[in-house]
Amino acid sequence: MRIAVLGGLGLQGRAAIADLAASGVEEVVCVDTTPDGAARLDGLTDLARVRFVVPQGAIGPALAGVLADADAVIDLLPQPLMREAVQAAIATRTPLVTTNYGKAIADLAPAAEQAGVPIMAECGLDPGIDLVLYARVARQFDTIAAIDSYCGGIPEPKAMAKPLCYKVSWNFDMVLVSQNRDSVMIEDGERVAVPAGRQHDNPFIHEIEVAGLGALEAFPNGDALHYVEMLDAAKGLRRSGRYTLRWPGWSAFWAPLKELGFLSEDKVPGTGSSPREFLGRLLGPQLQYGPGEKDLCVMRNVFSGLEGGRRKTVTSDLIIERDLASGLFGMSLGVGYPASIVAQMLARREITKPGLLNPLLDVPDGRFFDELARRGITVTETVAWD
């Protein structure tokens, strides 16, 4: 089996490569523009299983050349390059997993289906693990009235630093970009839009209690309607939201800065950069983890509805923490492991449906969660009856 990882030397890419090699994949092709791949992966994985490719020239032909002899590919390239990766996968008929949102490549779905190629989008942590959970838990209900989804990366308590109480476990620029994202909620059965400008100042912001951590702040950050529409049991849904988790105080910090334009994408005359880009360069280096500090990925999904005429609530909880031995962040494991697991399913032809796929509909949940558990990532589930 040969699986290629595009962007293999990034935070998530290194986790995916380590997992593929540990899973017995005969050859892992690491595709990255950084030339010192062996040094970056040394001590993390079996380098005898890894072949390094530094693409030259136009990215499209370079990717097609790599994918031509691969059994599957994981796309962890920056989002603007996703289209090139998907087009190369379709051209070479190579099954592909990407952690990016599928709507950006929705127009390529017919070409993928015609080529007979599975393209699995949104297959990481969030979205990803949560979507497979949607499918598994939905089967426990006759009808679902509410789905609330929470996920976020935060520093462990001893690694918190005021005033943000946050450190960077992935691309900080993308953290800031995500704070300019519109959200869609469902309230009283109606669609409610939360524009990006109100993301940190709206009535949906609240706190949840997490065992061992205490109170975490939740603020809207996603399109809840997009996913619940895939669930037959949720046709009469009354409430749903997708929320990012942070330590309390996050929204109070960012709301005035956003109002003043500090997250604007518009270039400031005479500077050549936007306020958001400036903040990324200013804050990112100050928010790095020390070698002995852990990040925590906290996920909670709460489903309420009816089964057999009785009301019940199912709460699924998951926490992934940094592996200090390897240095891999919990966020990296939470993204890299699902991508690796599903890429191996595709390579073994356990998933063969062509076209643009989604984990909620197209990943076998039993096998998926068994594989996560083998890697030490376990979802705990609590059921309460009214």
C-alpha cells in the first residue's frame, strides 16, 4: 500500500505520516516544499517507510505525477491549494481525503463521480470526528429535537497565559480567519444567521461545564443547518448550533477589537498588510507552547430527542491531549489520525462510492471509532432519560 500526504511536514501532516507508518503502510510519500523532511521527521517515525518528494514547477502537474502510483492521498495543503489537489486526484483516479470544507469544491463532484473517484471532504477533527458521531448517535433516536456541537483547542490550565488564555496548536493565521466566519443556527425551528461581525457579541454565547476543566466559553462558529439536513431523524429539529470552545473571556477580548477593525482583511494604506495579518505576525510568536506544555482538544456533542416515545439526551465527550514524548499536539492527532484512518479505508477499497463524500454519510462509524480507540482516542457517551 502506498499513501501520499500532501503538506506532510506541517503539524497535522507529521501526525498523519507517523500514524500511517505505525499502521504498516508500506510506503508513505511525504510531499512538501520544505527540503529537510528527514530531519523534521527523524525520531517521530520509521523513515525507511517514507519517501520524500519536493514538488518543482507548476503544482498541478507535480501533484499528478506523485498521485499516479498512489493508492490514496491525504490533502493537508493550505486551503487555496485544495482544488489543485482534488483535480489531480480526479485526473489520476486516486481516492483523496481532505480536512477542508467540501463546499469549496462542490462543483468538482460530477467530475469525481464520472471518474469513479471517492473524494472525502471535511475529514479531520471538527469537522470530521463529530460528523461520524452524528451518524452513530442519530440511529439511537426516532426523532431528534436538538443538536449542540462544541469543539476547541485550548492550553491545559498550567499553560494558560493572560489575557488570551490561548496558545497556538495549529496555524494561528487560520485561527484569526475563522473569527471572520458567518454562522448559521437553528432556534425554535427557524434558521438564524449570526454574521461574522457579531460572532463575539450575540445571545448564543454561553458556558458549558467540562469535568476536570470547569467552565469553558462557547461561541457560534459554523453552519449547523448544513449538517443536520443530512440526518433523516432531524427533520423536525428545533435547535442546533456549532460552537468553538475557549477559556472564558475570549469573546470579551475580541468583540471590541473586531469592532475597531483589528480583524479586517482590508489592507492598511502604506503598510502592505491588513490588521488581521499584522495581528497574526504580532501575536503568533508570543503564543507558542513550551516543550513541557500540553494543548487540549475538547469536543462535546449533545443530542436530544425521542426514542420509543420517551425523551432522552445523549452526550458524547472527547478530550485529546498533546503527546509529550513525540511532541505532537492534541490538535495534530485529532486531525491527522482521522485522515490517516479514512485514507487507509480508501486504499483498501473499504469505501468505494465515487464523488464528493462526507464523513457523516460515508464513513463506517463502528470501524472508525474502533481505530481511534486503538490510538488512545476514546469517546465517552452518557445517556439520560426524562
